[in-house]
Amino acid sequence: MKSRAKILLVMSAVITFALLASAEPISQLHPTDYVNDFAHVLDQQTVVQPDDICRQIDQKAHAQIAVVTINSLDGSDIESYAADLYKKWGVGDKSTNRGVVILLAVKDHRYRIEVGYGLEPILPDGKVGGFGREAVPLLKQNDYAGALLLMTSRVAEVIAKDAGVELTGGRAEAPPQQQPSQPPSAFRILFIIFIILIVLFTPLRRLVFWWLLLGGRGGGWGGGGGGWGGGGFGGGGGGFGGFGGGSSGGGGASGSW
């Protein structure tokens, strides 16, 4: 009995240690930059782009974006965790509350985009929810860097466009959605056969030939998105000076993958 009790005690201690090691109490999280990878799922190279976007937004649009990864929520819901983290860090200026927290809880497969009071009019829940859903295919592939870059880019684009400023570095694109292939309809097949018969057996075959040859030309490419200009990511322009004491009221969107 004593040996069994010792085994149970050791197992309990191991489990408790594992839980504590994987969870990040908010009181122990301190920002050192715009991108804070507490889950250690990003490398230095993949941090450069989202960090540069956040820096540009801070300097040009006077808003702040904090990108955060953690291992586990330790049983908390991500909405409360993100709101508490936002409050502790004070993302955005205190007088304007123009801030956003993009949070990824890796082991819980949960994400949250928490929006400050001052940005809620241009970043409503439905819009930021769409940004999160765009990133889900990347999250399912464990491409955390790509997912965070996509969400950061989308949020920054809206803020920059509203502020009338231009960001450099280019727009992150969502992975293409695969469309199910559909067999050609009977009408389309009959139409193709009809055209072939005209070309082969009627005096109009030359006219139809030139019409088919020239009719498919024309068109062009559409315009680009707002808020982005040319150039690459510079990674310069001043270091991280901390957040400004902003607050949020629970606006934003959450999701899972």
C-alpha cells in the first residue's frame, strides 16, 4: 500500500509540474517586442515581417498591435485570457485605446483577436472573425508563423487605410481554397459540338474561326488593396518602446483549428 501511495504521489507531482510548465500565468508574461513568442513556435526569421508591420502601424498610424503565442490557457477561456493580457500590457495609447492583441494558444488550438475601444468602429467582430478564419488552413498545417503574419497583415491593412498611411513590405495572402471540380454540363458539350460542326461544314467557318481567335483577347488585371505600397521589409526605424496603457472592452473574435 505504501509503495502504491508513493507511486501515485510521484505521478501527481509529475502531472502538476507538466501542467505548470505548459501554462503561462499572465503575471509572468512581459512584452519585449511587438511579437512575443512564449510558445517558442517561431524563429527569428519569421518574426521579422509581423514585427515590422506592427512597428510601422505604431509609428505611422499611432496604433499598436501585440502578437502573442502561448502554450496553454491552463483551463481559462481565451476571451478572458486575452482581455486580461490586454489590460496588463496596456496595448495602445491610453488616450485613444487604439490597440489589438493577436493571441495564439498552441496546445489548446485556439486563437483570439482582441480589439481595443478605439479601433472597434473599423475592426468590428465580424471583420476580425473573417481574418481568423482565413488563417485556419495555415494553423491546421502547424504554420503558426504564416497564420500570425496573415492576421497581423489583415488587421494592419485596415488600420493603415483608415489612417490614410501606406505600409511597405507587401500584403500577406491567404492559401488558395481548393474548389471541387465539376463535370462539364450537357449544354456546354452540345454547344462545343455545334461550333465544331459549323467550322467544318458551313461557309461561315472562316468567320467563326476568326471570331473565336480574336474574341478571347482583352481584359486585364484589377487594382490592388489599400494601405500597402512597394518595397521590402526594412526591420528598422526604431526599437520597441513599450505599450501605452490602452484598454479593450471585449471586442474581437475567437476561433479554433
